[in-house]
Amino acid sequence: MKYDRNKIEIGHYLSKTNIHLRDDNVKIAFGDEFDITDVLKNNQVEILYHHKNYTFDKDILENAIIALSH
């Protein structure tokens, strides 16, 4: 079975670019690390960033992050 490196799953990630969450005015900067804590329905994921939980669209994160561990 081939691993899909673009598949987003629970784990620790590094941002390859600046990522914005408009609803909460949150910005994950290039090089920041964060955790994906849950993969939700409706194409959403929950992340833990600076000790706070946020919900992001998976489409925003695809190709903008690098998995550091799963």
C-alpha cells in the first residue's frame, strides 16, 4: 500500500507557508509547528496551535503543511 503524503491525518505538522483562518483571525506562519488533533466531517480538521483549538478546512491545509509525525 502506497502512503499518500497529501492525506491529512492526526499528527504533528510544520507549515510550509502562511496559513490564515479568517473566522478567528488566526495566522499560522511559515515554519510554525502544530498538531492536528481530529479529522472532522465536512472536510474539516481540528488543530491545536499555541494551546488553543481551531477548526480549519482541509483544503486550506493541503499542500501547505509537512507531516513531522503521525
